Amino acid sequence: MGQDQTKQQIEKGLHLYQSNQTEKALRVWMRVLEKSADPAGRFRVLGCLITAHAEMGRYKDMLKFAVVQIDTARELEDPDFLTESYLNLARSNEKLCEFQKTISYCKTCLNMQGTTVSLQLNGQVSLSMGNAFLGLSIFQKALECFEKALRYAHNNDDKMLECRVCCSLGNFYTQIKDYEKALFFPCKAAELVNDYGKGWSLKYRAMSQYHMAVAYQKLGRLADAMDCCEESMKIALQHGDRPLQALCLLCFADIHRSRRDVQTAFPRYDSSMSIMTEIGNRLGLVQVLLGVTKCWMIQKELDKALESIEKAQELAEGLGNKLGLLKLHCLCERIYRTKEQQRELRDHVVKFHECVEEMELYCGMCGESIGEKNNQLQALPCSHFFHLKCLQTNGTRGCPNCRRLSVKPGYV
């Protein structure tokens, strides 16, 4: 298959894919991969296969094609192709919750400076790195990366990237419980879709609606949460987007749990868990198990709650997800207080505080914890964040956290 024929077949596959005929598109692209002698064409078709498998939640296949793409890029001896293939490798590992590998591949991308493509891709690299740091609950570095990605989006007038970063910032602020910002950023993403997204994939609309649903659920605006989640789920089902279906099912379950309708919540958690297991979203599984634990606690089935916690703890430890572990210690604390088991209670109180210290989840001004309840937060340019009211009350000449870190112990 020559260069022109390769190009035609890739375009044919793209047309089928955009018409929701995904399996036909995959067959066309696989045929190109088998028969084409054009390395640049093979590189491009591998990019199409990586994107398609990402959206279907076939993350192991996505990784497999990303590895082949690296070899093709090396064969082409083109730094632009190599940068793009390392980004795809980073994104594949991000989807599989291999966060340390993601960060390592992102750093490789950022070290390949000077090429035209690398300058255009740096925003996507920063976003992927931010998502990985967030998966590891390293909040300051996550925020730093998201803000870099946002700057790249603005400088390149890349509205699609801006939309994706806004959704990640929504997730960031959901985790540290500033629910006002957790809603603001996906609403901003939805605005971008409305203003610029006529030619975009519907996944951008679905993504923004899902993150809005999560924020509304946390704010107790359950009817709004349900509306947004239903819209997101509708698009996810139309497009066979399994990862988003799993997230929507989790959100539906959380909404029903908030209404204390545990009997309706449980089957939604089960369905979400089934898809999360199938696609390999271990971080998602931790979230599902947290929800299931809370349902058992509502029903006062404390031993069943502890069983769910044990499974979630194993996953969270394997991922290095410190916030998940903090939440699990908090739930254990409540369970053992009810059971009046003092030794276990003390053990989890200590571990909870260790997690808070490790993640620096406290305000450097008032010393109170961050992420325990809904609170308005404000980040300084260094990406350390504080209670907004503390900054307004005390003001600041530079960051107290950075000042503390720069003070070196003297010699005795």
C-alpha cells in the first residue's frame, strides 16, 4: 500500500469513526497498519488507533499501540513524531493509573524542546502530568501543571485543551472540597463547548456535564446533578464511551446515596464497578468502594463496610493515592468509634493525621485542615493554596509555606 492509498484509507477510517461506526473504522485502520509501507502513514494510523481505544476504554490495547508508535517514530528519526509518541505513552499509562510512569514519560516529552510539535503539545503534556500528580494526591504539583496547561491553551488559542483543563480543575477542587470552584470550572468548560464546539466531538460536552453533575451532587443540588449526569450518560451511550459510562453510573449511585436511597444506589455502584474493572480504572474502583462503604454505614452494616474498606485500601495503596487512604482512615475512625474498639480507633486517627501532613492538606496561615469540609480556597502563584478568608484577613507578602520550606536547619 503506497503513500496516497494509505492516506485515503486513514481518511476513510476517520469518516467511519466520526459516523459512530467504530468497529468498521478499526478494521480499516488495522488493514492499513498491516499493509502500508509508508512509515509516516503508519505513525498517523497508530495515532488514530490510540485515540479510538482510549475513548472505548481499551487502555491495554491503547498502550500496546503507543509502544509500536514509539518504534515507528524512532524509525522515522523525527523528534516531532517522537515527542507525540511519548505523550501517547504517557496518556496510556495515565488511563491505566500508572501515575509514576506517566510523570516520567511527560518529563521525557518536556525535555525534547525546540520542535514545532513539542511546543504545541506541551499543554497536553502538562495536563496529563497534572492528572497523574492528582492521582497521587500531590496537590501543589497538580495545580502547577494545570495552570501551565491553561497558559499554553491561552497562548495557542486552543479552546479544546482549555475545556479539558477546566474539567481537570473541576476534579481538583472537588477533591480538596472547594465546591464553588469545582462547579465554576466545568461550567466554564460547558461555555467553551457552547461558544466554540460546533465541530468538536460530543465527548467535550459530555465531559463538562459529568463534572458539573459531580459538583452539584457535592453541593446537595441533586436535581441539577441528575439532569447533567443524564445528559452526559446519553452521549456516552451513543458513542460507546465505556469510561464515561462507568463515571456516570458512579455519579448516579452517589446521588441516590445522598437521597439515602441505598437500594437504588447499590446496583448503580455494581454496574460502575463492573465497567471500571473491565477497563482497568483502579482509581475509579476506589471511588466506587468508598460509595459502597458509605451505603453499608447508612444501613449500619459495619462489618460489610469494613470489607469494602479493605478492598479499597489495597487498591489505593497500590496506586499511591493518598487522598483515598485518608478518606478510608476517616471512615474506619467512625466505624470503630461506633463499635467502641479504642485500639483500632486510635490507630486510624494517627494514620489519618499522617496522611494530612504528607499531603500538606492544611492552611499554612490558620493551621486548620483543608478538604475536611466545603471551604473557599485561593492559590498563590506558587500553587500553594490557603483558606480564602485567611488570605483576606491576614494578607501575605509571599507564601508562608514556601518561606518555611526555604528555612534550612542550622548546624548545632
